[in-house]
Amino acid sequence: MKPTRSRLTILLMLFVVTAINYMDRANLSVAGSHIQGQFELSPTQLGLLFSMFTWFYAMSQIPVGYILDRVGSRILYGSAIVLWSVFTFVMGFASHHLFATATASFIMLLVCRALIGIAEAPSFPSNTKIIASWFPDHERARATAFYSSAQYIGLALLTPLLSWIVAEYGWEASFYLSGGVGILFGLYWLVAYRDPQHSKKVNDAELDYIRQGGGYGSANQQSGNGKVNWASVKHILGQRTVWGLFIAQFAASSTLYFFLTWFIVYLEKGLGLSIAKAGLGAMFPYLMAMAGVLCGGTLSDMLLKRGHSRTFARKLPVMSGLLVTTSIALVNFFQHSPTIAIGILSVAFFANAFSNLGWVVCSDVIPRHLIGTLGGFLNIFGNLSGIISPIVIGVILQRTQNFQYAMWYIAAVALIGFLAYLFLVGKIEVISLPDDPEQDHADEARQKPLKTPSKA
């Protein structure tokens, strides 16, 4: 029997939902300068609005990860997509006459962004758990890279569209569009998604292929009884490698959050572009980032398949990407040359996305039954940057009236991430849990080189 390829349909669904996810995160960046002008916000207030999403997104990670490990992805993720899209849609009403003052409108925007942050919290832990269930080990980095590329290609294609909508119809319309699309897809997810064991579209040959490669039904997937052992969580949090991953995730996400928040404002006010030109100019860094994440994931899996160690295959893209990301500081010398500046930003964003293997390494080192919970911790550290960096940049702008020190800040944080991988992250292997020989045996099997099983 020839294996079906249902996992590719699941991967396409993750691609679409990730594109919607990042459209809903970035639409505020596109509308930011218009909202700032209408409600007379200071740069610090705008930075607070940019970061509000991430405050609540990060705080929700631990409880959401715990719920995910106990409940599963279908209902939790589908409901979350609908909820965050509803709150995105409602943001368009902030300028309605019901809000008599600019302060009331600002508070309403803050509340909506906080609610979006809570609702989006299951997204990447769910993505990681779904990939771990549906894909064998030797396909996992490419699968993760493919759905992760959606955040960049979605931004590249949709930012010019949203910029045009803001220019022609007002900033409110961009939230109506983003929210409406998300609501429809969330309802589709609830109807269409199933885990491998419940899917009617996957045959036994594909399930065997996934199982033999370390996915659903393998020994490491079956280990654990669905209950989260907090002693095991504490043990994993005491490992130096895990803290290296956390720091590197913060560093990589700092660059990403600059492009999700202040980037369009930088193009408008730092480089002097109109909103329409800024939307077009933003396409190139986003497209380069899409290429970067695909190249990083492909290279990592290729190195693994050719017999290189998992440590080398994962560390090379992450460390080289973070190091080249520091080149973003060079943009300070070309602020009067928008074309060169956008080129430098494109290279830096390519490198940043090239290093985007944090979730892959998480699935490599965390025992499978704890991925939801520990993935929550990883996401907290990654998204602390979304709290800190937009506010830091806002304060820098308010005090200096230019972006130069902001760019030096982003470069410095990327360098810290590189050093964390160099000095803290050790061998990439599953962390063994004390007093759990069955888990040790299962996860040792997960580390062995995998051969593609023959097709029946």
C-alpha cells in the first residue's frame, strides 16, 4: 500500500494559520503612524501599544502549554484562531463616536491587543506539537521552516495591501479585513483538523512512516501518561542548554519584533518614505526573511541526512544567522540612502530568519510529552523581547529623535544570542529525566539516524 501524504495538507493548514497570525500581529505596525497622529500618542505610548500584545501573550504561555498537553490541538487552536480574529476585528471600532475621547480609544486599543495576545498564546506550542505528531524527525526542520516562512511571505504580500487599504480607506479597514479572514479560517480549522490517530484521510502506510520516524505512535510519543510532572519540568529548567535556547530565542525574536512593530514607522520617519512606498519597501526584507527561514531549515535537515551530528546540523544555521543579524547596525550609515538601507535590512532579516530553529531544537531536546509545557517557557522568553524591545525603542526615539541607537540595540541583542549558543548550548540531544528509564530508552531511539522506510 502506498502511503498517503495527508501530513502535507496539515502543513499547508499550519502555513495559512501562521500567515493569518502574523498579519494580525503586524497590522498595527502598518496603521501605527496613523493611529499615533489621530490620537496624539507619544512615541513611548505607541511603543506601549506595540508591546501590549506580547505582555499578555507571554503571560499566557505556561497555562496554555499545560492545557495543550492535556487537551490537544484541535479544539484549543481552532477556538483561539476565532477569538483572536474577533478581537482584531473589534479594534477597527476604536475611532467610533462611542469613544468620546482619544484616551478612551487608546485604552480600547490596549485592551484589544491584550486579548489578542491571550488568544494567540496556543499558536506556536500547538504548531510544534502538531509537527511532532505528524512528521518524522528527518522532515521536521523543513516542515517547521515551511510553516514559519508564512509569517514572512504573508507580511511581504499583505503589508503592501494593508498599506494601500490604510491609505485609501483608513486604518480601521485593515483590522476589519484581518479579523474577517481569521474568523473564517478558524471555523474551517475546527471542522477540518484532526490528529493522526483520528484522521480519516491518512492510511496505515503513512501512519507507519510517521511512527517509524519518531512521530505519532512511536515509543517516544507514547511515553508519558498525559500528566505533567512538575519535578521533570524543574529538572529540565535546571539545564544550561535550555537557558541557552531561551536567551537565543529572546535575541532572535528581538529582531523579528522590530520588523513587526517599528519597521514601517522607521521606513516612514527614519527614511522619509510615504506610507505607500513604505509598504512596497517592506516587501524586500520580508521576502528575504522567507528565503532565510527556508534555507536554514533545509540546510539543517540536509546536514542531518548526510550524517552530520544533530548538534552541528542545528547549531550552524542558528549561530551563523545570529552573527550576521548584527549587520543591521550598518543601516545607521545609510539613512539618507533608502535603497541601500533597505538592502542592509533585507540581509539582516534573512540572517535572522535563517537562525529560526528554536522550535526545532526545542523538539530535539525536550521529552515529547512535555513539549507543550516547556514550549510555553521557550515562547515566554522569545516574546519577552516583544514586551521589552518596542518600549525600549520608543523610549530611545523619544529621547534622541532618531533610530540610530535603536539599531545598535537590536544588533547588540543578536550578538548576545550568538554568545549564548556558543557558551551555554551543549550537545543537542533529548534531556533525560531522572527515575524514568522508559523515557530515556524511547528518547535515545529518537536520536538514532533514521532511514526512510520502504513503501509497501
